[in-house]
Amino acid sequence: MLELDRVTAGYDRRTPVVTGLSLAVGDGEAVGLLGPSGCGKSTLARVAALLHRPWAGTVRLAGEPVTGFRFRAPRAERTRVGVVFQQPRLAADPRLTLRDLIAEPASATGRGAELADRAARLADDVGLTPALLGRRPHEVSDGQLQRACLARALMLRPGLLICDEMTAMLDASTTAALVAVVEEYRREHGAALLAVGHDRVLLRRWCDRVLDFPTGR
């Protein structure tokens, strides 16, 4: 599903964050990427999610080389990937209600009316009550907002889900609930998973295999 081949990326060409790294996630496979904070694993995850253009190397989705990143990525490629970030408040538009946040990908692709029922089902799947759906991000907890962000990531039925430290700010019960939602989605749709984090115990329980991010590069 996903292939990163000798990727080099960063934000200052004099000091790349990621140098010559390769990674593959097969169809339906769950791969954990383990490493300490600041090692560059989130940058690699952003490259995998087509949100950051690498300086060198190749990214392939479903066997096809990716030719564009961010808004230049073709819609068919962008919608193959769903992403959940570590800090939901930085990933959510504060003006939107949770209901609109979940439906945001459908609205952006002109499928809002078509997928309205799916948005409601996803909200229920992640444990959000109808009363919460009318609230804005500042009116809910981090855990409730992250539930909405996960539902948003699943809205267009991506074949690859990237969870970048998705549970780092959450308590144990919310972590377990969101991991269960991801796994149910994967069982239903055969989706692949790249889970980025620093909790070795969680990643080993969650994923088919866990890779240690090479530090000092």
C-alpha cells in the first residue's frame, strides 16, 4: 500500500531531519514506527501522508509513484490516506462544530449530502453523543476532540490510515477506545495502518510489526 524509498526530508536543507530512509506498509498491514520525540518520525509520517514534499527519494501509494504533495496531490491520491495527528487542537478549525469537523472531507470533495449518514455513524462509532456534535473545539476535552479527528480521518474510507502519536495526549480508556475503532475499521475495509509513537508496549500490541526509527541521522 505504501512504499517510501530512500526518502530525505526536512525544513532546512542544511540540516535534514530524515536522511535516506525506506519503509513499506503492505495492504492490510499494521506497522508501528517507534522513536523518541524529536527524532524525525513525524516528518516521515507527513511525507507518507502527502503533506510534506521530500527533497529526495520516492513515495508510492498502491504501487504508483506520488507526483504531488499537499494541494498539488491528485484527489484520488489524497483521499487514499487518512491522518490523525498528536495534537487535535492544532488539527481542528476552531470555527467548526464537531459535526462539521467530521464531515469536512466530504464537504471538501463535494460529497457532503451523499455521506451525511456516514458522518453520523462515524460519530457514534467513536463515542460522540448528539449533544457533543453541536459543540466547537474549545467546548470539548482533548479526548472528545481527538475522537472527532479520528472520525474525520475515516470519512472517505481511506486505504491507509496514519496515526501520528494519536494517543499521546489521551488517558488509557480513551486510548483503548480509539485503537478499537481503528481496528474495527481495518477489519471491515482491509485498510493498512502506519502508527507512529514512542510507546513500545502499545505499538507491539497494536501492530503486526514495529520498526525502530534510526536516530542520529
